[in-house]
Amino acid sequence: MVENTATVREARAHLAERINRAEEGIPTVITRNGAPVAAVVPIADFEALEEAADLMLAREAEAVLAEGGHTVTMAELLADLFTERDDEAE
């Protein structure tokens, strides 16, 4: 658990300080009404998280393909995404 927290108001007022801490390797959790809503983290941590997420998704896709899972073309994927977006707007 990250012990360094700040409210949205505090983070906004002292953003440069929070960024400096992140550069030093110290993340800050930003809270709103006592609940965590965001974080200012070192860029290396953020990049590692993105890489781990990409790797996890790639492994899941490989597992689906290995089991003979259904594949779709990019055109089908985009059509489905836009159909969902249109349905949500209604």
C-alpha cells in the first residue's frame, strides 16, 4: 500500500512537488472524498505496468487461439465497437 497520499486539492496545489517525488521513485495516491482515484507514479513504473498488461493480453489471446477460439478481422472488430457505441448513445 502506498503511504504517500494527497487529496485532489492538495495534489493540484503542489503538483510540482508530487512530480518531483515521482521522479525520485515515490508514488503519490490521489484521493477524492477519502477514496483513491488516481496516482502520480515514476514513469518507469507506468511503463512496466503497460508492458505487463500488454503481455497478459497477448498470453490470453494466444490461449484462446490454441483452444481453437474464434477470430475476427479488424473490420469486424471495428464494426462491433461502433455498433456498441451507437447503442449506448441511444
